[in-house]
Amino acid sequence: MKIGDLAKLTATRVETIRFYEKEGLLPAPERNSGNYRIYRQAHLNRLSFIRRSRDLGFSLDQVRTLLKLADERDASCAQVDMITAINIAEIDRKLADLSALRAELMRRLENCEGSTIGDCRIIEALAPAGCIDSGVSQD
């Protein structure tokens, strides 16, 4: 299959596939007589693995390690567990940050008097100190 077919089957942009090849995550495909890349089922399987890993929040370095580990079928999965635990901790940190962000925005919204922009505490909180004055842009 050609790169466009692989892209469609995995919902991956062609540029991203080329990037994964350049990064060594996806092996370089053979080329046909017209110098077109020809991808095989193994490429589809590996790219699907990469996509799913990225969708689950694993970094490129973590995906690289997971791919190496996946190629060692008889190895212990302890390192996979460790990488997953690190990823879960990062997700938990992001959730805590988002929760704090939501609470701050809710507090701002609840304190909004709903009158005019000139009295809007949300706009005031977003602007650097002393930058909101007569409404004249300082670009």
C-alpha cells in the first residue's frame, strides 16, 4: 500500500508518518520501481500501535521504549508497568491542574456582576496589571 492508504487506514497525516520514519519509530518501507514507498501489514500494525500509544498520552520516548519492549515477546513486562505508572502520574498531575484551573474560573464567574466590560472582573483578571484603561489598544 502507498503512504496515502496507510494514512487513511490509521487516521494519520502523511507528514506524521514520515516523521515517525525519520525518528526510527517506523521502519523505512521498500520502494517500488517508481520510487514510491510501499508499506506492508507490519507497517500498518506498528503505526497503529504508535497511534494508540500516543492517544493514551505516552510520549514519543515512551513509545520508542514500548516498541522495543513489544519486540521482545519473552521479556518481563515490569518496564511496561513502570512506564504506564509514570504516564498515569502525569495524567493525575494534569487532572489536578485542570481541576484547579476550573475552580479558579468558576470563582471568577460566580463573582461576576454581569454588568459592563468595564466592570468585568474576569477581563480584569486576564489583563496584566494596569493594562486596562480607556480601551485604547497599545499594539
